[in-house]
Amino acid sequence: MKLFSEDIIILREIYTFKKVYLYDLHKKYKLSPAQIIRSLKKFSEKKMLEYNNVEFFITQIGVDWIEANKSFIFLKRFEYICSYDDNLYKRNKIDINKLYKPKIYKIDYTLFKEGE
């Protein structure tokens, strides 16, 4: 089975905590929902874990598989590079009761067409 860096992150978390909330995984490692769901579907098809809309749990098959592959999962050094940068989306805050006027040239005119 081919493992990606997000797969290894998920396997480490689930083995350590036995139950992990999906949003906590997203918040802690900045994994996209698509990355998380792709990994969860792959592991649930192999009966390694079970999940619902909020959290996921490890099964005994998953524990046995992780223990058989511990050296690869826990000892291999890798660095997850997240393309999401918090500073990219932060702008200067506007003071309370201060007028905000958007720059007309930055407005997407398709928004006006869709509203018709």
C-alpha cells in the first residue's frame, strides 16, 4: 500500500490516541478535508479504522498493521510541507465604526450577474 505523508500523520495520531476528531486533525496539521477523507476511505476499506462524520477509531486490524510497520511509520523522518499559510489570508483589521470601501477593480463582476 502506498502511503503519503498525510497517511503517516493520521496513522501516528490514531495509534497514539485511539480516537481522533476530524477537525482537530485539520486544525493541528492543516490537512485539507480532501486529504483526510481520502486517507480515511483508504484505511476503512482495509478495515484498519472506522469513522463517522466527527471522529474516527482504530480497529484491532489497524493496531496489528501499525505494529507490524512501526519502523516505517514512527522512525522514518519526513517533513510535511503545508502550502497553506496563515499570514496569506490575514489583512489589516478595520477599526470599529470605520467605513470600508472596497476597491472597484478588485470586485468580481460575475457576482453581480449570478445575483440576477
